[in-house]
Amino acid sequence: MPYEWMPTDTPGAPKAELHLWPFRSLPRRGFVWIMGMGFAMMLVPLLAFVGSVTLWWLLPFALGALGALWFFIEKSYKDGEILEELVIRQDQMTLTRHGPRGAFHEWTANPYWVTVEIHRSKGPVPNYVTLKGNGREVEIGAFLSEKERPKLYQELTETLLRVKSHQ
């Protein structure tokens, strides 16, 4: 699961803390392999033209394709640099979203008045999970898979009930 509940056993620590991030299907090590395989696959057909003028006509297109592959995979990594942190204290709940290219958003509310909602089909994605409180409704974990969001909803609901019962 691309989220984890942080341990909060120490005195004075938050009642609950959750970190969420997008799933990365291609780790950096895999990126190196993909680029190497792409280079090898481009090299095989070009070997037939070694020593001819045609090689110099094909080489810019081959290098352009490798450059485009590099660019778009790097763009995917940059767009996936999202971290959502939910910190639940006795009297305050804070959701912080660190987005790509330095984007930062923060939402705070009293956990006693916060409700967790799941929109099975009316959200931008199926099983859309939101937190509602302090006059606003904010999304949480929209980048999670369709099967992970209901589990997140259940865990958030249980955690909020536990925090509210200790007030």
C-alpha cells in the first residue's frame, strides 16, 4: 500500500499520523534498464547502416526517440512527487499536501467536527475519499487505486472515531 500509519506511542505525539504517496511502478533502477534496453533496440537496426550516409539521416531520429523517452519518464517522476501528511491531534487535524514542483496546500479543522466521506461514483475517480470540516471539503488519497481508497476510508473512519471517543 502506498500509505502508512506512523507510530504515535510517545507522550505528546499526535493521536494518529498518516503518510500517503503515489505508487511507483518503475523504480529508478528500472529506469536505467529501460533506457539501456531502448538504446540497444535502437542500435540493432542502425547497425545495418554503419558506413553509409543513411546512418547519419537515421541517427537524429533514433537519438530523438531516446531523448523523448528520457524526458517523459523524468516528467512522470516529477509529477509523482506527491506526499500527503495527515496529523490528527486531540484538538486539531491537519492535512498537508506537498505536490510536484514545490506546490504546497494545507487544511486544518477540529477532528470532532470532521467527517470522512466516500463518493462511490460521483467523484472524479471511483471511491473518491474526502474529509469535510471547517467549511471545506478536501480530497485525500485521490492517487490511490480504486481498491485502496475504500480501505483508506474505513481506516480513517475508525481512527477518527477512536480520537473522538477520547475527547
